[in-house]
Amino acid sequence: MPGWIKAYVRIVERINYRVGRMAMYILFVMMGVLIWSSLSKITPLPANWTLETAQFAMVAYYMLGGPYSLQLDSNVRMDLLYHRWSDRTRAWVDAFSVFALLFYLGVLLYGAIESTSYSITYGERSPTAWRPYIAPIKIVMCVGIFLMLLQSIAFFFRDVAKIRGEEI
């Protein structure tokens, strides 16, 4: 494989590794918010921001952790026949099926960018009592989808290298 492809795969996987490791700590943020929510319910003024903050933290957790999960191959796969195939046959199937994933992620990213642009332009807010701005979490979603797209392309390059009998 050309050097630029190897460099691309290394850079993308290094970025996704670091982002994914940082995203793991968002779970603790979400736990803290939910604990605060539980404790605030016994006071006369319960916090009205906790549910939405926990939801935003969960979205950030799985959107930023998704590419890392894909990189570790811990994603869910229909494994009726896959585990019986040779590494090369798996690479062929993965190299072919990644195009469906790339199409899906491309459409998803396009929609996310359009939605984020709308949120920023019009100052979109949640229709709840707390009324937080929606744009920050939509930006996080765009970043997560983009990183997943980059990781999928890196997987394609790895599969092509495996088909050719090389390793990246």
C-alpha cells in the first residue's frame, strides 16, 4: 500500500483512539448529573436541567465513542457465517459492504450539517422549561459522524491491504 494510505490509517486511528478514550469519561459526567438529579428531588426546588444534560452527555458519549468502538471491532455483527470464513474472505465482504456504510454516513453527515447550520443560524433552543441551545450537541454529532466516516475509510484501506496480502 502507498505510504500516504498507511499514514492516513495511522493518523485517523490515533485521533479516534484519543477521542474515544476521552469520551469514556463522559459517562462519569452523566452519572454525576443523574446523581445530582436524584438528590435535588428531595429539595423544594428540583433541578430542571438534569434530564436534558444527561441526554446531551449520552449523545456525546456514543457519538464520540462510536468510531473508537468500530476501531476496536467491538461493534455488533451478524455472525452466522462470518466467523467461519478466512481472513481474506472477510476482507472481501467487509471491503464490499463498507460502501453501504459510507453512503449511510455521508447522508447522515449531510443532514447533520444542514441541521446544525439551521440551529446556529436561528439560535434553536429546546422546547423545555430549561431551554438550552441545541447547536453545541449538534456540532458534537457532526464531529462524531465525521470521525466514523474517516474510520470507515481507514477500515476499507485495511481490508484492501489484507486482500492484497499486506498489513497496515
